[in-house]
Amino acid sequence: PVKDKREVAVCGLMRLRVPLAEGRQAFQQSMTQQNRNAILEIGKFSSPPSPEDLQALTLEDRDLEDLKKCAVGDCKLKMSAAMIERFQKEADWSAPDHRTQATRLFRQMLLDYVTDYLARGDAALIEYHDKSSGVRVEDEHRSLLEASLYINDYSSELTKYLKGFPQPGLTDVENNINWTKIKFGLKPVTIITHVATYTRPPGGVPQILVVSKQLYANHYFDSGLALTALLSIPITGTTSDSYLLYTNRSRADALGG
């Protein structure tokens, strides 16, 4: 059940019947073999992020046309007030190369955004001002994290780490920032995601937790938080079962009516 009418929450659990190590290997392979029919463009930010990380990212023709008319509080792309104002000030829409200018500016703003997030964490998350009422991504994620199944109940140390990112805390966490342009609904969506993979140390139930946190989406989605957990549950002293647990909470502006 959800409290916010913009939110959709799902949960699934599967018994794997293989050792945890094999389950992890299969999961990692599945991550590199996502549905390529749905993925239009994809990339990963390096450490530190560089302009080359976004060279494959393009803006749709309809997005370019919408950007010409974009204003704070009235824009068909999800952006902060500062981003919208930069498009009006820094892009020469009457120039023959206005498409190149706008694409270059969009890439630069996303690059600056990710760089700031890696330096300041949630404090760097933007507030969407494409509509008259703003949406603060930081508040969205705090709310989603508090409601997330399993993370808070069984891995409080990971919750604390995510809230304090990028401050040091856990040593067994691998962080990646990815971007993907996917087919979705009426318009392709460009999404930036922070993926944190935590291998819980020995001493309890063996676990591998993968948290996917949406940092930005240019259409539809206000926020999103997903958890994929690989768990090994002892049956006897020598045998155990492995499980794959998946939960996802996403909030979309189209569901607010």
C-alpha cells in the first residue's frame, strides 16, 4: 500500500535454488543483457565525471521544440528553474546550429548535476519546476527510503550510508552513476540513476543488496527507488536456499489527478 497517490509500489520474491555466488553471477549478467529493444542510448559516468561520458546522449526533436517555449512553471521537460533559465539565456534558438547548442548545454547541465551530487549528496538534488508547484527530489527520496521494504528493517547500516552519501561509512559498497534513454509512454525518457551495491559482511544472513536511486528524469517520473536483494537462508548446518527479492517505488506526475 502507498500513501502518495503519485506512487506505484511493487514487490517480488523468487527462490533461486542455487548458491548465492551463482545467483549473483546470474544477476550481474542480466544487468548487462537488459531489453535492448527498450534502450535507445546508455552510458556510465566515470570517476570523476567527464564530458565524454555523455557524448552518446541526444535530445529528441520534439524535446528541442518544447525547450524553445520552456518557462519556469510551464515546461514539457522536467527541469529545475535554473536549468530552464539557462536554456533561455544561453541557447540561441534562432541560430542554424541551435540543436547542437541545446544538446551541448543539456549534457553540460547533467554533467554539472552529477558532479555536484557526488560532492554533496542529496543536498545537490534539484527541485523540478516544470509545473507551477515544485517537486524537491531530496524530499521525494527521503520519503521513499523511509517507506522502502526490507532496507530499513534489515539493513539499517545501508540506510544510514545512503542518507549520508558521499560521506564514508561502509567499506563494502560499490557506487556507480548510470544514464539511460529508454522507450516509455509517448516520449523517450532520459534517466540518471545512482546504483549502490552492498555486500553484507559475514556474521549474519549472507546478503547482496543493490539499491537503484533515480537522480533525474526528463519526463514522467518525479522519483524512484528500487532494491534488488540476493539472500542466502540457511536450511541446515550445511545447506541453504537463495532468494531474489525485488522492490520498487516510483512516483509519476501523471498519476497525481
